Amino acid sequence: MTTVYVSGATGFIAQHVVKQLLSKGYKVIGSVRSTEKGDDLVKNFGSDFKYEVVADVGVPGAFDESLKKHPEVSVFLHTASPFHFNAKDVEKDLLLPATEGTKNALKAIKNHGPQIKRVVVTSSYAAVGDASHEEDPNHVNTEESWNEISWEGALKDVRQGYRGSKTFAERAAWQFVKDEKPTFVLSTVNPVLVFGPQAFDSAVKDTLNTSSEVINNFFKLKSSDPVPSANGRFIDVRDVARAHLVAFEKDSAKNQRLVMTAGDFSGQEIADIIHKNFAEASKDVPVGKPGTGPQLRTNMSKSNFSKTENILGFKYIDLEKSVIDSVQQVIKKKA
């Protein structure tokens, strides 16, 4: 039976990854920041899930002890990385934890986990799409595209800091493989904005993780408010989790960046889906101008991630299902 190590196991994506791993018969070791967080996960996942406390992934040697304790681990999924826009110090809160955390994980695997053959790093579309091209309808991003952001550019504000953190961490991972020539094979999963329900209803709080809050926020508005102007690309969290499994199960995923998008969205389209499917619960949700959503997202770069789609081999969940499943969970919590 294969044992998989999942760093940052309390994360939004990571909990779905663990859930799918366990449902397929894998054993899972998850890293968490505290015993309390680990015990909460055990309640949800059961006895096939074990945890190790790694209080700070950015500290040198962060993963050394937990990997020494688990020679049975043969796959390592590194999902631990900050994703929030409330950093006070971009370098300290975003850039360094993401980059150093990734390096620490890979060093620990090389030095203390020689039996680990497949490593998957959760990256992001933020490491693929360059902000300067995002509103250029003639620009096409592929799996070979990189965000060209500099360290100085990433320090400008929190959003650039997030984009930089994902870019530098992923570049560090590929550079590590090139320089150190470890015995493991690397793959990355690069999703766009991740929607969809939490792995467990109990995880639904008043304020959710950054990407889920895009949908949750509609229920904090008044009907007289404007529809949020959010627009971009989306993917459902359950598909992102599934891609993490494919990334180490399939040989065709070796040394690949799996860049995932299910399509474009606008705030108006989310509002339309909510009103269509939740008439009672959506009384205070702004209506805006129904049906005009697609017109609000015309100036966007294009993408061609057919290589990823061919490797993954499954159809992505669409926007309507992703929004409906998210909203049902939020409404159930409020009931």
C-alpha cells in the first residue's frame, strides 16, 4: 500500500487531495502547524490519516524529522504555501515562506527520503500568466509560459507578492531538480482561481479561504449593492485535487506543469447562477444586469493547455456546478 506525504494538509486544496487519496486506498501522512489542527483532521479523515507537526515550513530542516520517521512514504505532495492578501510584509509573509518552504521540502526528500520517487508541487497559474499580458486578447499562454515578475516587482503590493511567491517557489523547485539531480521526478499542478465546496461542511466559516470567499461574499451584500466586478478564470477544487493524483500516478505527467482552467467567469455570471438556483436564499444578492456576464470578460488573454488536458484525461466541472455546490454548503451552514 502506497503512503503519500501531503504538506500543508489543512489547506483548502489539500483537504480534497487527502480525501481523494484515502478514497483510493492510499495511506496519508499530513503535515500540520499544530496538534490541534492535526486532531481536527483525524476526526474528519479517520485512522488511515496520520499527521506530523511542522510548525513553520520556512525554517531550515522543517521537514527533516517527519521524513526520517516515515521511511514508508514514497510520494510527496507539497501543497503548503501561503495564499492570502492580508500580508503586512510581502517578503516575510509571502515570498520567503513559499520559496524557502519549497526548497526545505525538496532538500528533506533528497537527504532523508531516498525512497520517494514522485514529488508534486502545488503551484499556480500565477506562475504562468504575466500580469502585463493578462488583458491582451492576442496573447496565448501555454504550459511553457512563465510569469516574468522580478523580486522587486513582487514587493510592490500584496497581489504582486502572491504572484511572485508562486513563481519563485516553482522556479526554485525546477532549479533544484536541475542542480541537485535527485532520484525523484517532479511535476507541478498550476490551477487558476479555485472554486468549489470545502472538503467538509464543518470547514465552512463566516469567512472562507481567499478563492472561496469570491462566491461566499455574494451573501454578505445587499440587493442594492453593485454586482462584484470580479472576473478571470476558474477551476473546481475537486478537479485540482484529482490532478494531484494523476500527477504522480501517470508516467505522462513526469516533469510536466499541469496548468488547469475550466473557463472564464465574471461576477455577473456567478450572480445569475445564484439567482437561478437559490431564489429564496438570494433575495439580498445583487441582481445586476442578468445575461451580460460574457461581455464583461472580453479583454482577456487566451490559453492553450491541451497538453495538460490530454495528460489528465477527465472533463472539468463547469462553473454552474462549482457555484451551486459551494452555495449549497454555505446555505446549509447558515440554516
